Amino acid sequence: MSNRDRGRRERVRINEEYAIVLDYLPYGNPYSHHQSPTPIVQALGIFYFTLFEAVPGPALGQIKPGERIYVGPDVSFNYIRIDAIIAYEDLTPAAKKTLDDALEAIIKEREKDFVNFFNSSSPITTRLHQLELIPGIGKKIMWKALDERKIAPFQSFEDFEKRVGVKNLVQAIKKRIIEEMQGKDNFRLFVRYSKRKPELF
């Protein structure tokens, strides 16, 4: 590994084990200002919801959107080389479409983790609770959720919805994750890394 590649790898460490391919661009990203004929993969980390671009290696084989790939710390550059964490706005239209389905699948797969969040969430300030950052949860529902979890911890999305009186919790979580990717505010519940494109004046 060259010093250049070693430095690049350290700069774009994402602390993800697996990712979902959102789009495969065999001739580079036509939407990028730094166009290159190098094949590019846009992908989503499964644990921290990191959006990134990577260069696929020959060992990766045929690549399809929606495919799960390994991107852990010992991944070989012959398999894939992570190039950069990207902003939501950097995603191609096809990647954004795949992202919607991928997020929904991940949220359902990691239901236990999200239910644990609803059982352990806490105040951010004296006036704002973490639960209130979830779209559709205001003060009234937040207090209802806090009262219910004192009686018994929530066991599932369905349990939360029935006891608290909300609908489409998966969609609400998905919307919050996308808001964090877009940098809507400075709070991070689920997305560890987010990058906003600089505004042009």
C-alpha cells in the first residue's frame, strides 16, 4: 500500500462493517465536478448511516443497487476502496431512490435497536427531549411515551404505536434519519457523520 493510499484510507475511516450499495456508476459520477472515468459506488453504512463513495475493486465482482457489501477496517483495496464521506445532496437520483427502500429495510431489521432508543431516550435541554426530534412526536405524545415506558418498556414498534397512539413509526424514523443526513439541525440521534455541501452565494 502506498503512503498516498494509506493516508487516504485514514482520512475516510467510516467505522462501518457493512453497507448497502445505493448506485453503481461504471463510468464515474456524471453529477460530480470532479468527473473521472473511474467506476464509483455510492453506498450507505448500515450502523451509523454514513453516506460515502468508494472505488470498487476487481474482487467485488458484479455490483447491484441494494446489495450488501463488507466495508470493515480490514477490507482490501482489491475489494473496495472508500474515497469520501459525501452529503445527501451528492447522491445521484437513482441512489436517493434506493436509499428510501434501504433505510426502511435497515430500520425494520434493527427494530430492537430503535425500540431501545425509545426506552432510553433522554432530554437534550430543559425544553427539548430527544423524542421530540422524531417527526410526528410533539410534547403530548412525548409525555405519553415517557409515562408508558415507566409502566413497562416498549417491546416493538407495534407496541409503541398502540400504547402511545402514533402511526407509521418506521416512516417517522426514516424521515428523521434523512433530516440528519441533510443537516436540518445540529442534533444527531442516528447518523454519526453527515456532510453538508457548502452553499453558493
